[in-house]
Amino acid sequence: MSRRRISAFVAAVVVGTAAPVLLPASDASAAACSSYPSWQAGRSYVTGNIVRYTDGKAYIAEHDNPGYDPIISTWFWEPYACDGGSTNPSGFVVSEAQFNQMFPNRNSFYTYSGLKAAMSAYPAFANTGSDTVKKQEAAAFLANVNHETGGLVHVVEQNTANYPHYCDWGQPYGCPAGQSAYYGRGPIQLSWNFNYKAAGDALGIDLLNNPWLVQNDSAVAWKTGLWYWNTQNGPGSMTGHNAMVNGAGFGHTIRSINGSLECDGRNPAQVQSRVDSYQRFVQILGTTPGGNLYC
């Protein structure tokens, strides 16, 4: 495992040649909604399914259900913007239903609400640039997280034999929580005492003395992942956030997280795993992956 990384394991309608003529918002929305299948009472739906209701509006399944009425069973359905974006009041481009679709086997520790709470620490995340860029960044972060944690299953590093290795006694602050306290935790598996110190200082949380917060508090765990994504280059030349919002491509996010062990032909299977997740996630979000997928 590299000391500089976190872990080894996440309408327009054109008339002739004239200027584009935009449909009224209500008409454009209705036209986009028509591409989804009509809801059918009594038909089974799974989390993430999108249907067009009798009112012409679209709804996305928040939970599996046997065909409940979308406008009555709000626990099972939520309104869905037909341009591919959720109508989440928070503005986050990933709805809870889409999050659940991405991580069907996730550990209950990794909550959607925890991720939303953590985003307040880095408001530029998935909120910079066009709607496409926002979705691509969210998908890129979550794809790397998916790889690092086995689909948001693992909260802590599974190889306990590694635990004593993540204490760098050369740091002036040492390892006050203990030699074996700084193992990988959270969505990007934060590890090493200096990373806990840096992340804690940035977030205003004493993670050097209490690294267990990362495995006990979902919002703290997500914040450490977003801290790395938004502020750390790792073995790469830019942060994951900058790679996506500046058009460098998904491949550069892999390099920033684990490039020294995976990129440049070192482990193409691991790179492919990340790319596969990213391509699946952008599809769920209704957008395209962009270029430069590999490192």
C-alpha cells in the first residue's frame, strides 16, 4: 500500500436552419416522460425502476413493491424529473433510489442520509459545471468507492494483519490511538496516522486520537472520503474532483486513488473493475461517461 494513497483495495427542437426553438418546460417534460413505460397496478417493481403515471409524470421506485400507486405510496415511490435528474430538494444528482440501485448489497452503515450530510463539508462536490458533469463526478466518486469497499459492504479493512503497519512514528504527533489504530476505514478506506491527522484537521474532528469515529459515524466516514476526493492528489497529479470537473476523465481519478498500484499496466483487472462500475453508474444516472476512462 502506498503511503500517499488511502487504501489498496471504490430538448431542443430545430426548425430548418433557424435558431433552436425550445419547447415549453411542461411540454418538454411530458415528451421526455413518454419514453418511460406506463405504470401498471399489481405489477412488481424493483428499486430504481422509473415509470410514467397516468398524470403523465414520472416516478422512480424508492423500494421494491408489488405495484403500489406512485401518488399514494410515497414510501415506495418519489417523483422523477424526466430529463434524468431526481427532484430531490437537496439538488444532489443521485436520488436515494438510484443510490440503492447502485449498492443493492450495501452495509446499512453506509446511509444515503450520511452521504448527504457529509456533502455540506464540500459543497462543490457533484455541484460544479453542467448537469452532465455533476452526474459524472458523482458516478466517478461512487464507482471508486464501490471498488474500495466491495460495493459499500466493508466498513473496515479486512486484512487485520496490516493494521500495525499504518503508524508512521516519524511524524511528530506519533500514534496516540495506538500502533494498530490507523487501519483502513470508510468509503475510501482512510489509513495511516498522517492521513487521519490531515483529514481530522480539515474537517474539525480529532481523528488522530479517535480514528474509530470513521467506522462508527456514517457522516464522518463519508466526509473522510469526500476530503480525499476533493483535496488530495494521492499518487496522481490532481484531485478526483478536479479530474472530473476539468474534463481530464475518469482515468485520472483512478490514478489519484491507487495509481501507483494499478495504472500503467500494473493491475489492469482492477482498473477495469473501476471503469465497469463507473459505466454502470452513469447509465443509472442517465448520462454518458465521457472520455479518458483508463489510466
